[in-house]
Amino acid sequence: QVQLVESGGGLVQPGGSLRLSCTASGFTFSSYAMSWYRQVSGKERELVAQITNTGGIRNYADSVKGRFTISRDNAKNTVYLQMNSLKPEDTAVYYCKARVLVRSYWGQGTQVTVSS
């Protein structure tokens, strides 16, 4: 079955960096676009970044443009989110998502806390 496992979250000071990873299994990873979302407690989950199956097209939320970079390694079945110049408002649980055929799959999430 499809599984997505995120890692790399943690506590970081404002201005710092983190790299999140999401390793996928159970489907042909190289055939599908991947996305990163984030959610703050009590708010809706929001799209942060997405990348096509080949990595040729990447889109970002306006709030993270120029600071975050999404990438993927199809040989490792892994999608990454490099987060630089982090701000307190980036604090959230970050999830990766795969839409395989007509169904969306989510990882368990990884907490990112930006605080001094």
C-alpha cells in the first residue's frame, strides 16, 4: 500500500534552515507529482509547494517563495523541502502528499517550530 514517511522537522531559531524529507513506497514514485502542505492547529491545511513527476515544474505559495525549495530524487523515492530564512509564522506540522490515480495519500506529518 502507499506509504509516505516525513522526517527532518524540529525546533529552529528565526532565520535558520531545515530540510524536510518524505520517502514514498507502494507506488511508482517517478510517475506522480508530489506536494508539501502545512497545517497550524485550528486552521485549514495549506499548500506550500508542489513538483511534477520529473521535477521540471515547481510551484510555491506566495508566503514561501524565495525561501523554500522543493526537489525530488526519483532514484530514492524521496521528495525534499529545503526551508531557509525561517520565520515564526512557518511554525506548523508539515505533510507530504501524493495523488495516485484518484486518491490522495498523506504522511503522518513532521512538526516544524520556529522560535527563539
